[in-house]
Amino acid sequence: MANIKSAKKRILVNRTKAERNKMIKSAVKTSIKKVRAAIDAQDQEAAKAALLAATSTIDKAASKGVYHKNTASRKVSRLAKAVNEMA
């Protein structure tokens, strides 16, 4: 256990930020699963709508620093490619 006041604060702050990041990553994974489910069901309209929502969620996560911008871009690109290959 930390003895110094600033170290104790860092522990609390890091825990709070880790929880926030975990929530955001979970939301991204859920949105990706929705796109994949629509693709598996061969529902093109639902897949496009889910892709739009997932893109927004991923971009927000990148802007908050949870994902690197290239990682976010790669995720969006792979999802878009999968939706476009449905047609």
C-alpha cells in the first residue's frame, strides 16, 4: 500500500480511469457484435444501420483516448468491408 498522499491519489484516479475505459471498450465490443450479428443474418439494412452506430461509438472511443486512432480506423475499416462484401 502506498504511504505518500500523491501516490494514494494516483491509485484512486487510475482505478476511476480504468473503469471508464472498460465501459467504453465494452460499448465498442457490443456495437461490433451487433454489426456481425446483422451480417450473419444477411440483413443488409440492419447491418448498415449498425455499422453507422458502431462507427460513431468507435470514433468517440478514439477521441477519448481509449483506442489509438489507427486502431479505431482499422476496426471501422474491417467492419465496413464486411458489410460491403454482403452485397
